[in-house]
Amino acid sequence: MRTVTKQISIKADSGELKYQGNIFMGKQLDYKELSEDEHIKDKSDFLRGSIKDSLKNPLTGALFPDDVKLIKYHGSYQQYDRDLESERRQKKLEPLYQFMVRVRAAGGVTSPKQWLALDELSEQYGNGTLKLTTRQSFQFHGILKRNLKPTIQKVNEVLLSTLATCGDVNRNVMCNPNPYQSHIHEEVYQFAKEISDYFLPKTTAYHEIWLDQEKVAGTPDFEPLYHQHYLPRKFKIALAIPPNNAIDVFANDLGLIAIEENNNIAGYNICVGGGLGSTFGNDATYPRLADVIGFAPKEKVIDVAETVIAIQRDYGNRSDRKLSRLKHTIDDRGLEWFVAELQNRLGWNLAKPKSYRFKSNGDEYGWLKGSNNKWFYTLFVEHGRVRDENDYQLKTALREIAKIHTGDFRLTGNQNLIIGNIEEGKKQGIDAILELYGVGNHPKLTGLRKSSMACVALNTCGLAFAEAERYLPSLIDKLEVIMKNNGLEKDEINIRMTGCPNNCARSSLGEIGFVGRAIGRYNMYLGASHNGDRLNTLYKEMLSEENILEELEPIIKAYAQDRLGEEHFGDFVIRKNIVEPTDRPIRVMN
């Protein structure tokens, strides 16, 4: 394993702290200049903190403050039900604290047995639903503190994990979700699993706290890559196979574009510096797409990835977490500096990027026969929420399918689900289950709706300013009327909504993007590309629903009348100067 460690002594009141990380922007940081999270990590004993004691504390449904930060590394966020906030405050009760738990599954693949276990946990300890995330993970919501440990234990019993789905480490590794589209897809999926396992934290804290394993005496923890203080912020990796960019490869800290030559994977184009989160009122924060810096043969890609992570570990901003992602490290020091540092540490140079072409970042729905002669059914799941609703019994249908299914389930990066590796003899039975529970054809599956995404937002996310998942379906109802009146009901326009600018549903890559500013008010962005290689641009701020419909109706009408051939909506609004193209395009180094 290649690691580069630079020790910096930082004086603290308690003595001398050996801080493993580089001087930020050429300035030696005083201990007090480090962010609160860095102090918490420093004294956490490799992510243990006082989580065990927090879980046992009967006086509150919350964890101790430091443990609220540390539990993210273990796969959970402390939240509370914001719908009940005022009522509970009036009754002098603490907020209804609850926990989101995120399950790690590289490439989003699980077995029917695992699906049934997760389904059961959502009923036993969660709010009765499963959330399929935009990073091909599962989320439980509404778990009370007393149920956290049994939930995580059960996840591990079926050979899944929640470790490192959150926190300042590499998160779930994404890839194109159907490995049997070709043997190339299978190879990329296997590589995604290898990368995911390789960059897991090595601390034994997770197994001690949640799985009751005892630490072996005399064996101190050691993180060969992350070191004692882990990364300055979260790190995301995704692998894409042209021409499909369903995982939005350029939105990641490290993107890997598979290059096929002579029907084999020759290697990967290396993309660095993607990240879509920002903060209102802070111009130093911004969405950014990754730059393409070169090509590496497949046998050297893990070495490249490890070195990219090590550079971010050593040079990332540990003072201000809003400026701590790899994109800021690159922009502060320069892309040329970053490539030079990378190649210097590697001891060899990347080759020039290979040519590639993406056509879309959406999913293809319905039946597809794989290269292994088995069947795959891509099912639309509105905003990733698996639940039963009236005549649309999605959760029950999938439970019944899992009982007879001998293949697997695959999450897409667009919050949808592929029922995978279906035997020819079981295809008809699965079709019958989908039909029985009203799931075979979504009652409102138009081009606009099936290209939509939304984050959880209210009522559980503490960062949300406005609704997203609970509101976007009704907004699409109204927009679909406009689309139908203009003959566009089958046209796929990427529409994405987030409740805040952290961009969990990648609203910056929506041809129509909405970011919540306040209850019922959204900033509207237009002009992203249909294939995920161009950000959108702010069109208007603080729009109500009435404003949104008033603004979009004439634009949609003009699109129907004046589009050029198969021109996509995002390209149309750029060509018509409705918005200017983004001022942060992707750079490709030659």
C-alpha cells in the first residue's frame, strides 16, 4: 500500500499533538484553528468516542454531542421529526430524536435474502419504508436510539454493513448497475466491490460497539491510509461505462470512466474534483464537476485512487468544513499542481485521456435480456421510497418477489430498482406479482416523472429549508399538464429537487433543478446537459409554485415549437439564451 505521511506538530493546551496532515495552503495551523470535527476525531480513539455510553443513557433519545459526529462513520445520522417540533416544544418535551441508518452495498447489489431482512428491519424498527438513495445505498428512517444496535447487528448478520456510509472517509462506491449488460459491465462491478473493500476504515471500533467483538489486547488500531484524523471531509468514488452515465460520474471526488478496447477494459480515464454541495451566501462554496486529468491502465487504478485520497488527506482544509472537499483543494492550489503532485507520488505519469461519449444519465425501464441469458427488469421507484400506497403496493410486491426470486436486486444511481438475474422460467411469475399489486405500470409514468429525483428533506433532514421528496410529485402533476398540452408527455427532461444546497439529489445536474430556500420557495436552475457533463445555471430565486409554473410554461411551449430535431431541454435553454452556460465547465487535460 502506498501512503505518504507528513507529521506536523501542533501545540495544544494539553501538550503536543502529533497531527497527521499537511500545512493548509502553506500555513501552519494552530491547534485552535482546526474545526470542531478535527478535535473530535483526535480524541475519539479511532472513532470510538463515548458511543457505548451514549447508547446506554436512558435520560434522552439523543447521543452525546461528540458522538453525534462520530456515529456518522458507523453509518448513522441523528435526526428528529421536524413535523412534531413545535408541538413537543409546547409540551416541554425534547425533540423526537431518531436515527437514519445507511446500508453499504457496492454498486447497489443485494440478494433476495438480504432484501427480505432489510424489509423486515424497516417494519420492526424503522418507519415502515425503505429509501433507495442516489448513491446506490439503502436508508432506514425513524429508528429510535434503543433500536440502533439491533438494527446494525441484523444488517451485518446478512453480510451487509453500515460502516463508512457516512463520515470523513470514502463512501459507497457506485457503478453502472447492470453487470450483465455485457462482460465489461461485470468486470467493472467486480472492480467497484474491490475498491469499496480496499478503502474501508481499518479501525475495529465498529465491530466492538455494534457486534460485541472484543479488541485484542496489545494490538493498537492503525489506519494506514486515513491515519488518526481520517479525511478532511467525505470522499466519493464512482465508475461509469460509456455511453451511460447513470451514476453521474463527474459529481464525484474521483470518477473512473471505463475505456473499452478490443472488447476488453483497457483502463480508466481519471476524473478528479467533483462535488455539488454549496452554502447560500458563501461564494467560496459552489458545485463543481470533476476534471478529466488522464488515463491509467486498470492494474494501476487502485494505486491512483489511493494516492488521490492521500493528497486530499494531506492538503485538504481542516479549518473550514465548507471548504474541505477535494474540489476546493484542487481549485485553491491549481489543477496543474494537483496532477504534478499525483504523478510525483505515483512515480509515473498518467497517459492522455482516451476518447469516450456519454448519451444519457437516466435509467432504461422495463425488461432487458442480459449477456448471461437472464432477464433484468428496471422498475421506477418515485424518489427511491419503497412503500405501499393505495392500489400501488410496491413494498409488498417486492417482498413477494424476494420470496421466489433466485437472482438479485440492484439499486440505480437514480433511486430506481433493477430486479436482476431472473431465470426464464420465473419471468412470468414476477410479471404476475407486479401486476397483482399494481406495480407493473406506474400510474403516472411520464417522461418527466421517470427522469425525476428528490432528496429526503423534510421532515427528518435537519439541513432542509424546504420540502423535496414529499412535494416534487405534486409539482410534477401540474407540470405534466403543461407537457401534455404541448405534446411532450413522453419527453425525458431531467428534473431534480433538493431541500437545501447540499445537493443530495444532484439538483445541479437537472435540466430543471430546484433548491429549497424556505417553506414553499425554491431557486430554479436551468440548462444542465442530459448526460451529466454540464451544470445548470441559476434562472430565478425564491419562486413559489405559482411562480414556477408561470416561468416554465412559456419555456416548455417554446421548446415544443422551436427545438432542433432531438435537441434536449438543457441544450435548448442554452441555445435560446434563456440562461448562460455554466462558468465551471469540465476541463480535459491533454
